[in-house]
Amino acid sequence: HSNCQQILVFSKKKIKFKNGKINYFNYNFTKDHSCPFPKEEIKFVLDNYFKKGFNVLDPFMGTAMLGKEVMERKGKFIGYEIDKTIFNCAAKNLR
């Protein structure tokens, strides 16, 4: 399992992502998910690139914390998760 996560943002904005630096962070491992995405990273991306009504695709959604935030901001979320236990946790978070 890699401890590297990547974010692809497609935007016409000319904002440097996190000041143009590669950011390393420590995961806060939980029993629910072995690789949770830091909330500050989600907030940064959505604050700078997201607008109401946008579609967000998360092909490795895990517990769907990104999806929850997107939906709270009135966006559309599509997520995929192959681990049934993690998917059930995601479904619970999105209700």
C-alpha cells in the first residue's frame, strides 16, 4: 500500500496548488479506513476550485469525506470504492 495520494484538478484558474510545493502529511489511521484523506487538503481544493453545481469524481472514495463536503456545498458527487466494508461506511457518511 502506498502512502502517496494525488489530486487532479482541472480548472481554468491559474492558482498554484498549495504554493506550488509537494505536501507531505501523516495519515491519521482509523479503524474505519487505513488511509484517510486530510480534511485540510479537501478544504483547500474545494475552496479554490469548486463552485455550486460542479461535478466531482472520486475513483477511490474511501469513506466519502470528499463526497460529503461536495454535497454540503450543493455539488454532484460520484465515487467508487471496491472494499465493501469501506463502501458501507461511505454510504452511511453520505446519508
